Amino acid sequence: MILGWKKRYQEIVLEFGYSKKRDTESAILLNSILKRTDAHKKIARLVKDRVVLVIGSGPSLSSAIPKLKNYGKVTKIVADSAVKPLVDNGIIPDIIITDLDGDENTLKKIAKTKTVFVVHAHGDNMNKLELARGFRNCIGTTQSSPSGKIANFGGFTDGDRGVFLADHFQAKRIILCGMDFGDRIGRFSGTRRSERRVKLMKLKRGESLLAWLGTFTKSELSTTSRPIKGFRKISYKQLDAMIG
């Protein structure tokens, strides 16, 4: 677990009224469901010392998709709600970060591919964790204490957890696409009007965690989306040059 994460987790629990007990129970349940695999090694091969794209479902995803089609050989870590629009456009994620609230049919469609699923257990998704049984390459995560087959790489929302994962596995360069963290919510996020206030709170928290990560990561951080503290704002032309 990242030094300083317990303090951030406590802040999240207080801000959103989450139950540490239920988070722990969910992690224990997921641990009982998952089989031991070499998925951690597969993630390391995909990420270590490489340029990695972390893709979210913010407003800029629509304009990012045509560009992303050109990066077939670049490792793509994709937040759950961005998976369907990418797959619908022929872009298969290398790694999916999910708490299983995205499009289940799409997840099942690619469950038997080489894609690695990073399934997050928290107090509100225990009824969905059985889905993980059908994922061929899968590891589990928690925001509370890691144990057994369940890890804690840091992060809160699917998108920023993807960045923390890339940092943990020592990516050379982490580049954000479709991750805007502003006061607008992307149309692919599936957010209901009644959920908008909490969603914006989550985005703000995710952005603050990425700014914190930027103070100690050894990876180079860039974004093609809305500027974030600690991340260099780049164009897709500059991204082309980086990938080269």
C-alpha cells in the first residue's frame, strides 16, 4: 500500500459516508471468488517501462476515439464506463479498471480475451462480484487493507485507479485521454441526473489524488484532456511524437 494512502482513505470515508466494514467484507468476498493467476505478471509486461494510455469517459472521449484507433500497439488502461464506446469502435483495452457498474454485456464479450480485468471491491458492489468469476485474466483491488489475492494500488474512481496502477507497475510515461475532471460529465459515464452531485464530488476527489500522486511518482505524467496539477498538457500531435 502506498505510504499515505490510509489518510486519504479516511478522508474518502468521511466525505462520502462509506462503511469501512462493508469495504472489508466486499474485499473478503472477492478474494474468495478469484482464482490465483499470473495476471499480475501480465500487467507488469504491459506496463513496466512503457508508454501507457489511461482512458476515461469524460467529455473529451468522443474526440479522442478517432485518435486512439491509431495507437494499436500502445498499452491502454481503460476505466469501466469508457469500455463500451471503445469496443464499439474496435478498440480493445489491454487492462480494464472496473467496479462492475459499466456495461455488463461488453465486459462479458471480452472476458475470454487477453484483456486483464482489475476488479475493485467496495461496500456497494458485493452483489456484482460474481461477475469476476467469468473473467479469464483478473486481479482484485480494495481501497481498504490488502489481503490474500486483493491488492491496494491506491486511487478512488476507476479512472484515477488506472493511473495509480500504472504508477505501481512502473510505467515510463502515463498519458491521460478522456479524463477531464471538470464540472462537466461525459455522456458515456451513464450518470443519472440524481447522481450528478455525487459524481462531481468523486471527480474532484479523483483529481486531488492524481495531484498527490504527481508529487512522488517516478513516471512522466501527461494529459491530452483538461489540465491537471502535476500533469503536462499535450496535444495529440505531441502524443504521436512520444509514441513515435
